Amino acid sequence: MAGGGAAPPPKQDELQPHPVKDQLPNVSYCITSPPPWPEAILLGFQHYLVMLGTTVLIPSALVPQMGGRNEEKALVIQTLLFVAGINTLCQTSFGTRLPAVMGASYTYVPTTISIILAGRYTDIVDPIEKFARIMRGTQGAIMIASALQIILGFSGLWRVVVRFLSPLSAVPLVALSGFGLYELGFPMLAKCVEIGLPQIIILLAFSQYIPHLMKGDKHIFDRFAVIFSVAIVWLYAYILTVGGAYKNAEQTTQDTCRTDRAGIIGAAPWIRVPYPFQWGTPTFHAGECFAMMAASFVALVESTGAFIAVSRYASATPVPPSVLSRGVGWQGLGILISGAFGTGSASSVSVENAGLLALTRVGSRRVVQISAGFMIFFSILGKFGAVFASIPMPIVAALYCLFFAYVGSAGLSFLQFCNLNSFRTKFILGFSIFMGFSIPQYFKEYTALKHYGPVHTHARWFNDMINVPFSSEAFVAGSLALFLDATLRKNDSQTRKDRGAHWWDRFRSYKTDTRSEEFYSLPFNLNKFFPSV
């Protein structure tokens, strides 16, 4: 060594250049700090635009199979919007109090399709009567399935389960809550690449490159990138449509690319208020209720991962188990409301809106509550809501490519709490994530080839109870990681440090950290009715 002297010890900053952060820094507005009203209203409208994709896609897939026309599809979309607004207000006010949008969930779709294919509906000739009968059967199954989350949430049983979560087991759960939805990203975008590709390019330009090139602290292009990019590409798609670009195209291409093929605007009523049991008295079938309960449990696990991602991007502290349990209870009440109104699919945390929090860096509770107001308002004024609901799906899929990636990276961010040099850590992470992709892929490929899942008995409801959970990436990865992390460990301090449990000790109750109490405490002294300790 030159000079013969000993090298000076490295500074602490050099040893740890990126220290652990239990709250995400550089968030402009956290849960309790709302932006100015004009900006908050625009951001709320942006959240409304983002959640429309799932709201339109699920009824568009289910209602025609039920026998419904465009009129019934428009009514179901209105009902989904109305219920989503109510559930979002309840969740942000009395549930976890996180800025989480509660929208329709894809998890319930396979079970709903099984109800559609039930033999007791095959002899119904009138398609409208068939639609109403199937919808009533779906309502009954969803309402019974809601009891699972209500009991697990409000009894505190889910709190007991979540207490076993550590940063290590949270990584696969949260990561695959976003990455696991890859089929709704580029594969859907590519169905009309001349619209989807410009959308994702313009979205990246507005959200990433333009702010990088601009000087100053004003966040305009990145914060409202969704509004700017969707408006530009939607207009471009409209010009292609009226210009005759798809005049001689195949029917599937026209349905995907054209802006006038949704069939919603003409079918939607001008003014209509959705109401409970609008399709008639719900009917109940024991097997279908059990199958829907299995789907509800899968949605519960997926929503837990989404709640954790939302808390991260809202710059909140890690969600205490008691608060997660309370949020699950209110989500169960939301599922009950969905069943009563007849939405065809129950609700869970909207993953795409969780990603939008990351894009805008605004995690304000007020913004999401404003978006709930837009949902209710445009669900009542059907024609106006139908205009926005007719956005071509490749545009929405391009948004998903960014938002689902953000949610997945929220899960990866919990690696900062773990010891990545531990072989135990490497095994649990690698095995759970790999199997989280591999097992659902097997179930989906088998179903696509055989038109039924690997579990195929005469009891369709039993098939769904097995096939649906193992087709969910987040459920498989999260459950496997939690089991391995809880069973393959020693009760010593080193293992606790390796799995990052010591970082979350202070957040086991929301009252042990003043920041958590500020974020998650219920208003109007309601904690005595819903204790969180």
C-alpha cells in the first residue's frame, strides 16, 4: 500500500449508502396531506379513469354469456361503478383508511362463469330471463361468500394470520400481486398494437422523460400523464375509426380497435340510480356458495398484498395486522353490498389504482374519496359515464403495463429489510416466486387446452374450489412464502434479522408508533366499536 500507512476506516454512509426506510421518501402528498382542491379533483378524476378498465372488461366478458344485451351490460357497468364508489368511501373512511380504490375483481370471474354454465339455466329460452336468473344465482353466492371476509376481518382472525408476515414473506405476496397480472398487460395491448403501443410510449414520455428534461419543481406532465396520454391516443383512435382504417378488418380487430364498438353509450340510460335486488330475489345453491367462498379467500390474500403496496406508495408506515383485519372486514361488507346490488363480480383492492399512486406520488386519502364521488356521479348519469367507459381496451392495457409493474416493485422494495446473503432468505424468495408463476401457468395452460382445470370431477363447485386458488400467482406465492417463513426458522435473533421481522416489531399495533396512529386511527372516536389493539 502506498505510503505504508493503514487505510482509514470507511464512513458509515459508505457502508450503507441507502439506509432502510419504513416510509417511502419523496412522496409529494401522503395520506393525511391533501393537495389543493383543483389538483385533487383532477387527480381523483384520473383515478376514476384508471379503474374503468376492470369495470368495463368484466361485464363485457360475463353479460353476453349470461344472455344479456348491450342494455344489460350498460346497467351492470353502472351498478359496478356505483358500488365501487360506496365501497371505496367505506374503506377509506372506516376500513384501513388507506387511499385504496375498491373495484371489481377478476378473481371471481371463473366462479361466475361456472354459475353461468350450470345445467339448471340451459333450458331457459328467453335470453333476458336467463340473464336475470343467472344474475340472481350469482348474487346469492356472492352474498354468502361475503360472510367469510366479514368473520375473518371483524373477529380478528385475519390479524392472527397477518402477524406471521415478515418483510421476507411480504415480498412474494406483494410482488406477484402486480407482476402476476402480466396477462392483462402487453398481451391485451397487442390485440390492437397500433393503438396500444403509442399509448404506452406517450405515457412513458409524459411520466418519465419530460419531467426528467424539464427544470423546476412543478409536477404537471408526470402527475397527469394518464389524462394527457389517454386524451391524445383516444383522439388518434377516433380518427382511425372515422377515417375507415378498420373498414375491411376482421371482426375481432374492429371490436378491439374501433371507438364505436363498445355498445355502451347508446344502451346506457340518461339517469338511473342502481338499487339493491334490482334483478329480483337472489337464489342460493350450496355448492356455488362454497366455490365463491374459495374465490373470496383468494381475493382476501390478494387484497392483503395490494393494501401493503398502497401503504408503501402513500408513504405510510407498514400496515398493522389489526388494521389489515379491520380493512378485510369492511371489504367483506363491500362484497355483501356487491351481491345485494347484483354486480356479477365482487370487489377487492384495485391493483391498477395502487400503481397510479406511485406514478403521481400522491397518496392522499382525499383524492381517492373524490374519485369515489366521480364513480357514483357517473354511474347515475349513465350516458356521460358510458362515454368514458368506451375507451378501447388496448389503451387501458398500456396503462396496466406501468401500474402493475409499480405494484410489483413495491413488493421488491421490502428486500431492503432482509438479509439477502442468507441462504434461507434466497431459498424462500426464489422458490415461492418461481412456484408462484409456475403452478398457475400449469393450471391456465391445462384449462386452455382441455377447457377444464386439472381438478375435474362431476361437482363443478368442487373443481372451482381447487382450480381458482391455484390459478392465482399472488395466492400461491404469498401462501407458500408465509408457510416456509413460519416453519423454516429458529427462534433466535439472527433469523429474525434475516427475515426483517425486527424492523416491523414497532408496527404490530397502530398505537405503538405515533405515525401509524395518525394514519390508521378511525375518525369520530369509532375505535371503541372497532378496536384495533
